[in-house]
Amino acid sequence: MTQAQTVTPSATRRLAGIIADGAFKVVLGAAYLIGASWLGDLLGVSAWLMAVSGVALLIGGGIEIKFVRSRPIRTYIRLMVAYDSGWVLTALVGLLVAWRDGSAGGEVWIGYQTAAPLVFAALLLVATPAPPASDIPSDIPAEDSER
């Protein structure tokens, strides 16, 4: 077995983080579906938007988990950073709108959580597949390669 075929602890942690991120989206999506009416009232959005957001999160998280072994870790990390950065910025905008007595704060935040997982999933679907471990030159450590 070459060094490139060995899964390093660093790569294992990254894979676990990717799976955990996808699982979080799936759990959050299920919670949105189950509590659509109650959460919608709490956030000031309609129950249908909560349900659609829940479905989008389920789809996005499921695709994220499904392709964990067939897409480069680097692609995942870049998409996760962009997704989470947008999530934080949207949450801040939603809070600012709510603090200024606006009624659209929840809609901004839930709107992002409806669109972003689908964009994430679409970009992951069209991403170049990771090369098989046997195609990675043996002089490149596994944690430095695309996979």
C-alpha cells in the first residue's frame, strides 16, 4: 500500500466533519418539517416556507453525505466555508432586520436555508469526481492531494 492510499488521521477528521455537516442539515431539515407550523410562528414565516426549507435541507444534507467518498475533500471544504459564511451573514442580517422591528428577518434567514443547500448540492453534483487513490502519485501525501 502506498502512502497516498493510506487514510491519514487528518483526512479521517475531515471526512467525519463533512459527514457531520451533512447529518446536521438532515436533522435540521427533519426538525423544520416536523415543527413547520410552530417554528414558522416563532420566526415569523409561513409554515409552507419552513416545510420547503426542511425539504431543501434534507436534499442538500443527503447529497453531501452521499458524495463524501467520490468528491475531493478540497471541494467540500470550499463549499462548506462558502455555505457557512453565507449562513452567518444571513443570520446577522436577519437579526438586524428583527432588531429594527422589521418583519422580514425570519424570511431572510429561512430563505437562505431554502436556497443555499440546493445550490451547495448542485455544485457538489457537477464537481469533478475525486481521482481513485491509485491515480494519486505515491510521492504526494494523502492529506495534500485532492482526495
